[in-house]
Amino acid sequence: MNARNLLFLFLINTAATQLLAQENFSREMAAPGNLRFTWIHGSISAKANTDVRIQVHRYNEHTYILRQNPAIHWEAPFMYLLMGNQQALLLDAGATEEEEFFPLSGVIDGILQSWAHAHRVEIPDLIVMPLGSDQSQTAALDQFAERPETNILAPGSEARANVIADQQLDLGGRVLTVLPTPGLDHSAITIYDPWSDLLLTGNTFYPGRLVIRDFDAYRESLLRLVQLAHEEPISHIFGGRIEMTNRPGLDHRLRSNYRPGEHSLQLESGLLETALQAVNLINGETDIRILDDFILMNGVGRGARDWGFPVYIPDEFTTANTR
């Protein structure tokens, strides 16, 4: 093969690589995702558990959902990895600091390497940005401290504050909306991804015990999210935890490492309106409101459910197993 043909093949290969590398993140309809699977849910004996320490699910070709094994930490938080044309974004960093028990940085490296190989691109720079300041969202941040081409936007940092002020984060074509959503956590933010129509709420809104620490701030946050849901299509709401069972109004015990029969991770956008209505009924009073898909708790701690605090339970949700 002469030099001219070699040059021609090189140019074709380069052009093909560039075409593969650039995803068009502008879509009339949401990028579809796969939820046909089951999350690991721990075991009666955490010591005897044989599941992976971090479950990885490919929601679509540029979006991954990760879950920490409940046997490693009872919070069993979820994390989200989103890829753009220039950068990747990891939302939340799990509940366990030690890499020996929770190898988050290694798992993320493996995902990025596989993704880059499949798309014939270089491994993208990584942004690590917790959606809140809770220990279940920030524990493994130090695993990324020495990682090259990595920017950590920790709660309280100026860089993270600038992203919130800009109200958007561009990963290279994939432009995310960033909303402050305090109330349960003063540092909480929510991400909206218009490419996949996903609302990533972290610990602000999820199927579990929503412990309100700043009532007015949380009501404003829900108003903000309800307004977004009226203006933008939302295919799913993905939160940071699952604490509810698949029975209406019934949650798993606090600090449980074994959670069979969990509620689904995804919530419908209409539940934001339901939450706002319930918050308005609480009206700042000390109260626990048990609804089908989540529990609102104001003026009490997370453990109040296990200590028999008086609660309001709608009649249709009252069963022999209600606690």
C-alpha cells in the first residue's frame, strides 16, 4: 500500500473517530433508558453477603446509576455518572470512606475506560459534585483527591457555589440545569438533564423518610421543583436513597442492612405536587405525614419513626403491618 492510500485511510479513520466522539445532546424526545433489573438489597448477615460492593447499571449509553451495597453501609446510597463530549460528572460519593470496602474511584475509572473505548475517545475529565453535604453523599471524596484530570466541587466550595449561581453545568453539549433545593440539607442541589429528561434530586426527594430541617426553605424548594416539572418534561425522578418498601406507606427500619421488597428508585413528577400539598398541611408544625411513596417528618429526627412518635396515616394506608 503506497503512502497516498495510507494517508487516505488515516483521514477516514480520523473523521470516523470524530463523528463517534461527538454526541448530539439535542433531542425532541428524551433519550430512552433501561430500568428492567433489580437492585441489590443487602442480606440478613452483612458479613456473609456476596454481592458486589458497588452495583453499576447502564441506564443509557451516556448515563450510569451506581448503588452502594446495603451490607457495606445501611444508607445504601445511589450515585449517578453522566457523560458529555468533554467531561463526565459524578453526582455523590457514597457513604463509606475506605477504598478497601468501597472502591468507588476504581469503579468509576473502569466505567470511564470502557465508555471511552466504546466511543473511541479519550477518557474525559471528571467532575465530582455531591448533591448535598450528608455523609452518605461525601464519604469517598478523598478517593479522588489525587486522581488526575479531576475537579472536586465539594459542598461549601467556591467552585460549587459558582456552578449553582450559573444555574447550569455544561459537560460538552450535555447542558444540565442546576437548582438549589435546601430544606433537608442547606447544601442540597438538584440536577435536571434535558437530554434524558431526568431529575436527579439526591436526598431532597426520594422514596423514604424526608426529615425537614428548614421548613420554609424546603417548601420553597418543592415549589421550585413543581414549577420545573410544569415547564420541562420529566421522565423519572431519581433520588439518593430507597427507604420505603413496595407496600404503600411502609418503610424499612432505620439502619437495616437487609431490604427485600423495596420501593422502586424512580418516582413520578406528579409526586412533587403531592409532597408540596402535604408540606402545606404540616404548616411548620411538629408532625410526621405518611404517604404512599414517602414520609415527611418535620420537627423530629430520623429515628422518630422507630420510637413510636405519633403520626398521621391516611386510612387507606393503615394496615396490620403499619407502624
